[in-house]
Amino acid sequence: MFTRGQIYDILIELHKKEWGNTAMKREDLRNIAIIAHVDHGKTTLVDEMLKQGAVYRENQVVEERVMDNNDLERERGITILAKNTSVYYDGIKMNIIDTPGHADFSGEVERILKMVNGVILLVDAAEGPMPQTRFVLQKALEMNHRVIIVVNKIDRPDARLDEIPDEILDLLIELDANDEQLESPIIFCSGRAGTASLSQYEQGKDLNVLFETIKNYIPAPEGDETAPVQMLVSSIDYNDYVGRIAIGRIERGVLKQNQEVMVSEYHEKHQPYKSKIVNIYQIDGLGKKQVQEAMVGDIVCFSGVTDIMIGDTITDTENVEPLPFVKISEPTIEMTFSVNDSPFAGKDGKFVTSRQLRDRLMREMLKDVSLRVEDGETTDSFKVAGRGEMHISILIETMRREGYEFSVSTPRVLFKEINGEKCEPVEKLTIDVPESAMGPVMEKMGERKGELVQMAPQGDRMRLEYKIPARGLLGYRNEFLTDTRGEGIMNSVFDSYQPFKGEITRRHTGSLVSFDTGEAVGYGIFKVQDRGTMFIKPGVQVYEGMIVGWSPKGEDINVNVCKKKQLTNTRASGSDEALRLVPPQILSLEGCLEFLADDELLEVTPNNLRLRKRILNNQLRAKANAHKKG
């Protein structure tokens, strides 16, 4: 059984026999990706590499985390989209790809690895290897990439500098790394301070040690410059002026401006067709530089091919040889997006029709290979499947900021039938909690069919590893933060499909549902707040069937938050005691998705997030519930 990397080497050898061994090495170029678990410091390290890599002017003002140029990325402090940049060191151009660390965006990482010759594996000096570290490292090892191990944040007071290298070596052995990969160099670094050293006992002065290691250890790209051009498209960007922009690395030959090329696909999803390259750009620092031609090893962007897709191969018109594309892992979570049909529909959004919703989702599929969109059960609904709740919630947030208005259903996992048995996705979950919070967490894990794999102390905290059905994690994050008083950290990554684990009760609370339409008033909320926790405050417009809070009882309660105090001719409405209102619980987008029950929807508009029942009319809903129980 060959690994992908071995298959790739075999294809290279066959190519050499056919075209002759005329491969050239681009000693002036290195292509690398930075991979790590979320929040281990990739983007901060890239900041310092750019500062020390002759990209900025001496007096240029530079903001932090410059690679996270998307509003959502800056707000959440995470990288969502893989991005290209380049630095210069000792006459060598180093193309660097900053990749997402969150497991939900690992589809970005998988395809980006096709463009590079090596990776920098970043590991936090205190946390050590985490679930996403394992996932992305495994993909890099399968592709035979060389690995530079960087232990980051060595200036943390709780850094475990003597233990972390051993943990990384154990992980490499576990993932069947070859002898060369087991001998990977280890660098100790502080991304924030911009220093690197070969010893954990020295801070270092700058990042020259890291640049030297990249130069000497990461192989230069090689290929035949004289052979017919061949390039795999690994990413797609979109521009309103020029349309789709394809991004990839040239495997062989020279790509020229205005050149006629053939576009084909390895799995023959479409027939090869002719097209023309209009403009070619190379990554230069934080921008793009237009060039007349690019050669083997260069990472380039080009425009002009209107229907280009991720996974397509650009070749010479006479030699159509599509390249194999990495198989992207399948989605595990699905939600239904549908046209908003609430009483407040169309008041906020600019794009509200099913045609506009369909066009936007199809456009997203061009850029995101991990996303899957299918027609729903009705003409105005669509099934959207992704890697996890965050993967789809980022899409929802992006769309609402663009002016879209729609409703989404509760997240549900995608089951598979394997050998005639119903199977479900199981996640590998890592939890770091204070010892005092272990009891509630382990109890909840048991209720959600979690299976404890390992438990180990980490200073004054405990690290628990579980195998848990993806269903068991839906709606658990807020509960987890409550149980650990905000001190817990949980991370998960897809592990495998396993036989169905049985029923899991997702929610033990009920909803407070408005049975009137109008404006919520203080008196109405005051009369209701004893029954549960409110989501709204006075002055908010509500409608029949809208969820205005939650109840600790496991059943829904119809309430009237629009109720006003009756006036008489003997006293004014405000003459009694002042109303003491409890501040409402304002849910984020992820909080709303976690709260949803099967018979509920989330109404998403540019300015509002409203939870509601699928059936808004109270009488019809009561009949439907009675019929279901009967």
C-alpha cells in the first residue's frame, strides 16, 4: 500500500522517463506552509517574519496580525482562510502560506499542502501537540513533506520546554513518520518577540535561525522548465472586476500571459476545454505583482478562465495531463438554509429570495471545497453541509453582513451506512479543565456517550481525552463554559465513523414562546421573568411563535411579553413599586445555533438574530405536538 507522497514520487519518476531527466532546481525559491492548532501563534509569527524579511519600509506603520485581514478573523482572533505572502532572506524568496488552525477549516489546509515542499509545525510551549496538530501533521507526512518543528511561546511562564520535544517525537512515531521526518530540526521561538534559537535555554536575538533552517532544510522546488506547462489549481479567489482568480503552483514548464491552455480535471468531472490566460500575478510581500510569465515552482494567481474550479489542471493544449487532487474529507454536519417566512421578513435584508440565496451558496462552494450544497425538500430551502458548527456559522455571519436574510435549522450530523450498519461521525475531544471542574464535565460527557481515552495532569489542571459522537458536542460549548466557570478549554477533531451510539438528549430546557405580536414592554417581561431567563429587553418587536427566553423546565411555555398594566381612574400605572428587570441573556450566533431544538429555526437578518418555532401559530403547534405524542 503506497502513501500519497510515494505515489507522487512514482509519477515524477515516470515523468522523467518520458521527458528526460531535465528537472531544474529553483535554489532562489522555497515554498512552505505554517500549520498548527488554533491559537498557537501562526499569524503572530508570520507578522515577525514579514518585519524581518525585508517586506516593510523602515518607517512603515504595521498593524498586528496583518494576515488576518478579514473582519471576522480580526474580531474572533482566528484564521479562517489560508493566505499567501512572501519574504526575502539571503537572496531567496520564501513563499509562506498561513493556514487556519481550527478543525472546521481543515479543508483549507489539505488543499494548500499541494502547493508547498515543506511545512513549519508550530506547537505551543505549554499546551503541546493538540488534536488539530495531529490532523494537519498527518496530512503533511502523507505527502512526504519535510517538517521543521517550531516550539512557540517559549516565554510563557508555564512553558514545558523539556517535555514538549518528546511529546512531538511520540506524535511523529504514532503517525508513521519516515526516518528523515523523525530527524526534523526543532527550533525554540517567541513569535511575539520575534526571536528563534536552537536551544530551549537561549532566547535568541532574531528569526535568522528559522530563516537559515528553511533555506537549508526545505527542498527547493524542482521540475522541467522545458516541458509543456502543467499547474494544479489549489485555491480560488474572486474579484468583481476580473471574476475568478485561480491560485496554484506551476509543476513544470512556463506559464505566459495571453497563453492558450487546456483546462481538465483528474476525475473527469468535466470535459477538457480551451481557454486563455489573461493576467498572471505573483505573491510579493502582502500584495500581488503582475508578471509576463512564471516558471516551474512559482506560486501564481491568474485570471481569464471564467469557469475554473479548485482541483482543475492547467496544461499545454497539446499535452493534456491532469494532476491528481487531494481527496478532501467529507462534511459531518448539515443545516437547512431557507427563505425567511416570518412576519418580519424583508424588513432588514437586501437579498431575500430563493434565487439570490441559491446563487450565494453556489458561489461559496467555488471557494470552499469542504462545503456541500444540495436542494432541500422544498423549492426555497437548501441543505448546507460542512465540517462543523463553526464552519457553517462563519458562512452564516458572512452572508448576513453582505445583506442576506434567511432562516436556518438546527445542526444535525450526517450518518453513513457501513457494511449494512448505521454509523455516525465520532470526534476526538481534548479538554483542559481545573481539577475542581472535573466532576461536572465527566458527568456531562457520560450523558453524551463520551468514552474516556486518557487522563493526565497538566500543572494544576487536568487534560481529558474523549472519543465522543459529534451529536454529543452539539449545543454543549456554553454548558461546558458554565460548568468550568469560563476556565475550561475544549478542542475536537474528526476521528472516524463508528456504529450508532444510541439516543442522546440534546437539551434539557424548554422555550418561552410569545403568543402575541407587538412590542415587548417592561411590565410583560417582569411578569414572565420568574419562569426562566429572558433573551429580550423592553422595546423589542416580537411576533407570535418567536422565542423570547428559556425555561429550566423541559417543556415550552407560552408567554405574553406585550402585556401592559391596566390603567384606572384612581391610580396611574407607575404608582406601584418600581419594576426590577433581570438583564436579558443576549445569545451570539453560535449560542443561537446551540440552543435550537428540532422544531425551531433561527431567523438571520443583517441586524437581528431571532429564535422562533417552525409552526408560529400556537394552536396549530399544539395540535402538531399532540399528534406527534399520540
